[in-house]
Amino acid sequence: MTESTPLRALALVCSLKASPAPSSSDVMARQVLAELARHGVTGDVVRVVDHDVRPGVEVDMGEGDAWPAIREQLMAADILVVSTPTWVGHMSSVAQRVLERLDGELSETDDSGRPLVTGKVAVAAVVGNEDGAHKIIADLFQGLDDIGFTIPAQGGTYWNDEAMGGRDFTDLDETPEAVASTTATLAENAAHLARALKRHPYPGS
């Protein structure tokens, strides 16, 4: 396994806006994927609200549930990107639903008793014109870690407008350097960790 070993990523965009409406979370997710591409990672974007993802904590909530198809893409990926807007200081309800559906992975284990997502890397991207990014990233990482994902060093990136501001990330003429460099570090560390886990998987229980 070398530093050029191909990897795949899946970005779950947790915007409340259905396609084709402009979405800051979508823009941020695509920036993360663009940086990952610099490290040999190809990726796909799924805007979750475009699909009928049913409420629940199982991997399949029955007829009409769109989560199993999304989960199939997740299982083929090495890196999961969760991108969410900030609403009243919290992750979106769509991001919360993604975490709830991912909770079903605790019951899906390999022959060693580990969740099937063990060995996959997860990162977070948050946008908003209000405070809350650090808390959202902390909440996402705690949930994703419990489920079995591995979090890289500096695995979160975000943009917040100034206090009481009204701009969206999509309104910016260019990405601030601090955000761009943070996203670049996230991608480099995530790709490195994903390759390391492919080379040296976690031991079985």
C-alpha cells in the first residue's frame, strides 16, 4: 500500500435545500473533495435531502427507504465527509438523521465482531452565518467515533460569518486563506490515515 494507492470518498451534504438550489454545504463538500483529489482520492457527492431517507436507526427501514442505496456507496468508500449547515447553533436535522441511520452500523459486524465501517475515516465540514461550528464538529465526531469511524488529526473544517452577519459561504468571492489551508490539512491527513488503515487494519476482537 503506497501513498499513490487509490482511495474513494463519499460526501454526504446535509443541506436543508434540495437540488438544484445553491448550497453552501455543497460548495464546502466539493472543496474538501477537490483537496482530497490532490492525494489520489476520487469522490461522489450525495445531497441527502434529495432522497427519501426514512427516520430510524436500522440500515434498512423498508420499502421506499433511500438509505440502503446511499449506504452501498458508503461501504465502497474509504473516507466519509459529512457537510452540514449551522441552524440555531446546531447541525441540520438532515445531519442528525444521517447519524441516526449510521447508528445501525453498530449491528453490522465482521467476523471479528467489529462494525463494518471500522477502518473507514470520517471528516466534518460546517458552514454558517452564526456561531456553532466547533460544537457541531465535536458532536459529529463523537457520534462517528462511537459508530466505528476513525477521525484524523485536524479532521474538521468550517466557515462562519462575522457575528450577526448575513452572508452565506456561497456569497464569498473567494475562500478565505484560513479556511482553504484548514481544508487542505484535513484532506492530507484523512488520505494519509485511510491508507495507513488499509495497510494496518485494526486487530479483531
